[in-house]
Amino acid sequence: MKKSILKILESTIQGKVLSQKVFREFYSVDASSYQIIPKIIVVAKNEKDVINTVKIASKLKISVTVRGAGTSLVGSALNNGIIIDMKNFDSIQLSKNFVKVGSGITKGKLDKNLEVSKKFFPPNPSIGSFCTIGGMLGNNSSGSRSLKYGSVIDNVLEITFIDGNGEKITLPKNKKIAKKILECTKQIDRNRFPNVTKNSSGYRIDKIKSINDVHKIILGSEGTLGIILSTKLKIIDNPKKRVLFVIEYKSINSALKNCIKIKETKPSAIEFVDKTTLVEIKFKFNKKTKCLLFVEYDEKINFSKKKLKNVVNGKIIQELKNNVDISQWWKYRDLSLHYSLKSIENKKRVPHVIEDSAVPLVKLQKLFSALNTINKKYRTKSIVYGHAGDGNIHIRLISNRMKSSMIKNIATQFFKETIRLGGTITAEHGDGLARSEFIKLQYGPKNYQIFKEIKKIFDPNNILNPGKIITQKSTIIKNLKKF
């Protein structure tokens, strides 16, 4: 079977078709703790290659999973059929208030192009220099400044993609598809959607209010509805001024409570780091400091500064106005994942599973309490950092010995509590192999059935990244690499 597929692809595809063991192993992993070895890799050269790959896969009943830069923490782009690499789709066309880009362009390359025009695309994941725009759309990325500017889903105007039938579709232009999606949105149970400012779980039909919003169905869909070719992104002028305050706290609870008041002053970012990041920063902190908040403003600087100083209950240790200094301190925050991994021995690292929950900000202390309960019950420790202003925390668990079955037990307990608090199981990293089986728990059977109907509209033969978002199987501990 593999040889016949290989021959058909090699005779049809203008780009590269790879089946050697070294390539299959390379594409079997990403930044997650999972590994699935694919059969074949197609490095598409053009649009026709994508269409032909999907049509051949559909005819031969083999899966097609799109891949960007492989930075997913939850195995979103891993599967056992064909992997289609979109790195050649790196075009960029700059206009006044939007930019049209290919899905394979990296955020770093886009940023450099926009800087010339003193513009920026707001979503800014910490891995931004390396991740692709297609990947960012696929998992509805956010970053530190989503507090003011929103996630990817709030900053995209149009998407062109290939569906599971090999048809090229542009949304919201395609009115026939748009009407089908709008019909689905009328049936949803909105009460079961998380009450949060960031959400990358399931299909975001709650964001579709009119025919002009229907492209948002693709955002966060992780390649299960279509393979993105290109997109139009909103761009805005760089802020004329910025100020970053770094605030130290002697208590994590004190910092979390203070976030609520600080958010009322309308900053562009409120970020949290615990002691793991703090000890890596070249600065003399108070010995009793337990955590830091990074609070940034990019408008009404003097007015915002006064408002902040009226509500802050920690100690402001830095007030940075110079772009070089601001960038340096943001690097410390952006390196929190690196610092957390650096501080944990390999044998004590627990795979990324509960690392991306978000709850309404007023419930964030309760989410920390839920984490403390888990640490006591399972004898784990945790490192925490994240987008506190959005109630979104990233967690790294540490354990001397842990069976894979315990990982599932921890996730089930933590996700149930997250959902009970009105939150989401993933705010910006996506569902992937780690969380897809919990989507029905989050959204309820009615919404989950609508998700299945949407999947059928775009991918009736279930060949596009099967097992993600819509799944009958438990994949949270299956295909884990040894840890």
C-alpha cells in the first residue's frame, strides 16, 4: 500500500515526496512529548501539490496532516499518514491596514517585514520568531498582549484553504459555505462556551456573529477542516510609546488578587512569573519575593502610571521606558518555558498536558488552589508562569516517578475543575493529542454534535488530521515518548 501511494505521489507532486526513515523520524516529533511516525512526507511546492495530495489521500483513504514549524506542545501536527509541510508557502504582500501572507511564513520573518513600515501583527507567542503563521491560525495563538489586542481569531480578515475534498475555499467570500456555517451557529448552546478572554479549544463557532465572521471557524481547528494556503491579517501602527512596570510580590495570592485591580487600568499586558524565572534574572530582588508581575501600557502613559500606582500592592522595582530595556525584560518572561525546563531534570519532567488552562480572572486564585490540591495528592511540584491578565497560566509539573495513567488522572481532575470555574482546557496551545478527548466534557453533547456536523461539511471522509478535536479515542497518554 505504502509503495503504491508513494509512486502515485511521486508521479504527481512537483515538490518533494519523502519516505526515508530519517525524514519519517524527523516529522514524527514536535515540541510536545508525543511521537507518531508518518508513512510519507510531502513538501508542497505550490497550491496544486496541496490539492493533489488531498485528492489522492481521499481516494486511497489515508490521512493528511498539515505541519508548520513543529512548535506544538500537544502533538497537533503528528499523525501516521501523510504529513504535508507548508514551508514553501512564505509569500508576503503588504498593504496599508492588512498583510496577505502564505501559511508557511514564520512570525519572525513577518515581524521584520512589518517593522520597516512601523506596523505590527498583535498576537505574539513567546516562540514567535520560529512558529509559522499557519500554525498560529491552526491553534488560535495569543501571547502577552492579547489582553488589549486579542488572539489570532480577533486579527484575521480572510483565509484561503483546501478542504477535505481537495476544493479551494476562501472565507468569508464563499457564501454557500458561509451560510452552512451560519446555520450551525444558530443551534449552539452558548452557556457551555467558556467565559474567558482566550480560548483555543474545539471549533470557535461562538465567535461567528455574521457572515463576515465565518472564516473564524478555521481558527483553532488544527488542520482538521482545511489546509491553509494564505491569509489576510490585520496590522496596526506600532505604539509611539511604551512603559513596562515590573512588580515584585511576597505572596502569589497577593499578586493574583492585585491583577483584578490592575486590569481595570487597561494595560496591554499583565504577565506572571514565579521564582523559577525570577532567579534567572540579573537583578537583586528582595529575598522574600515569590513572584513578579510584568505590566505594560502603550497609550496614555502618564495617566496609566498614576492609575497603576493607586492600585498596586506589590513593590514596583522597574519602570522601563527605553525600548531596549523593555525588550530585555520581556526576554526574561518569554524564556520562562526554557527556564522551567532547564530547572527540571529530564527524569522528573511530566509531559505537557495541563499547561494551558484559563479561567475568568476573578477565579484565578481558585485555579491555583486546584493545582495545589493536585500537588499534594500526587506528590508533584509545579512551576507556573503565564498571561495572568487573561486568567491563563502555563504549568510545568515535576515528579520523581509518575506512571502514564497518573497523567490522565491529573488532567481529568484539573480539567473538571477548570470547566467548573467557567474556564477552558486550553487558552492558546490547542487540543492536539493531549486534550481532544476532553472537548465533549467542556462543551457538552449538543455543541459537540454541532462540531461533528461542521467537520462533515469540510472533511466528509475524515482524512484531515483525524483524531484531533473530534475523536472517539483517548490519546492523552498514547504515543508518549519515554519520560
